[in-house]
Amino acid sequence: MTSALYDPLLERDVAGIAPAARAFLAEHSDEELWIAVARFAVLAYAPSQHAKRAVMAVRAAHDLLSFEMIVECARYAAESRPPWSEPPIFEEALLPSWEELRPACRGDALLMLDTAVALETLLGSKGRPALVRMVTSELTNPSEHPAESLEALLERAIASRGAVDDVRSVFIAAAGLPVLREVTLLEPYPLARDYAQTLIAHSVARTLPSRAEEFLAAVHHNLEFGESFAEWSFA
């Protein structure tokens, strides 16, 4: 049954994903659907902005477990997967622990580490090689890491009305913070439009010690009025 769900994802048949997901739910739960989509997103990971955000988005979607949002995550993962990619081959070797990796993680590597640790808790350790691969791939391609405090970064993201680079800096600064509140509901939308930052922001906002509502308002303003990045996905 999982094969029937994965077929439209592998073929990048965006229109066929929702019917396949509904058929999957005839014999499985929403949680099992999320697990299947999450595993696909992890295996489809590539060091591109859309592919990275597809994995982060599916992690954030677990907070909602909405069928419609899981479908949007599946579409995003399918769209962002390079059409020439093949499932990665993992060598049998000792994998570094998260604690060993953490000191070297900055920028997007820290985002992927935070995502990988959360996904291992939800998916189990069987897929750990694929999760570690996401982090180590980012270590070979260092990205900018914000130097300012979380408070200063929040101020900038709010002032810029949710500009993508400013919101990304908040995500990095908030990585690893404990959850303080329940997630607020979010209507499904095409995630490639803003690199899934609105979905991810709803998850991150639960951890912000202050200005969470202002932060989400800025992110939603960008979703409505900001530049669309959908054309940069592989679809």
C-alpha cells in the first residue's frame, strides 16, 4: 500500500498525490500517513533550499496532523526532489552522535540537526543514517549564521514583515528551545510559495519566549504579499 502512495511522489504527479493519500488512509491512520510522507521527504533530501525546507515542513506538520497539510508536504517534497535523484546508499559505519555533530553545526546545518533530532524521536532510529546525512551534507556547504540575539532577530523579522532571510535567522536562533505553548492552526497552502516558512513558523512560534503573535503576523503578511518562490522548485 505504501508503494501506491509513493508512486505519484516518485513520478512527481502532483495531481495524483491527494487521491493516493486518501486511498492510503482507508487502511492507515493520519499518523501513519505522516510517517510515510516524512520518510519520503528525508530520503528525497538534497542540499537545495526547497528540499531542505520540505523536510523541515513535514516535521512542523506533525504538530497539526491535518490531512490537507500532510498532502501539501507530500506535494512539496515531490516537487523539490531532483528528478534525476536516486535513493541514497548508506555504508555500514559508525555514525556520529548528535552531540558530536552539534558543535560544528551553524546556519542551515543547525536547522537540519534540530529537524533530524526531532524526526528521529518521531520516526525511530532505523532511519538514522538518512537523518545524519542531512546534517553532514550541510556541514560541507557552510551557510550564514546570525550573530545577533533572538530578540534582535525577532525585531528585524517583524519590521521586515516576514522577509525570508530574516525569518530564517529567527529559525536558527530558536533551534533547540523548549515548547512553551500550543501550536496555532494554519490553513493549508502551496508550501513552495514561501519555502514553507509559514508552516515552519507556526511550529517555531511555540518556542518563542516573547512576540510570537507579532512574528506570525509578519510571516503571514509575507505569505500574502511577498515574493513567491514556487517557480524555483523543480516542478
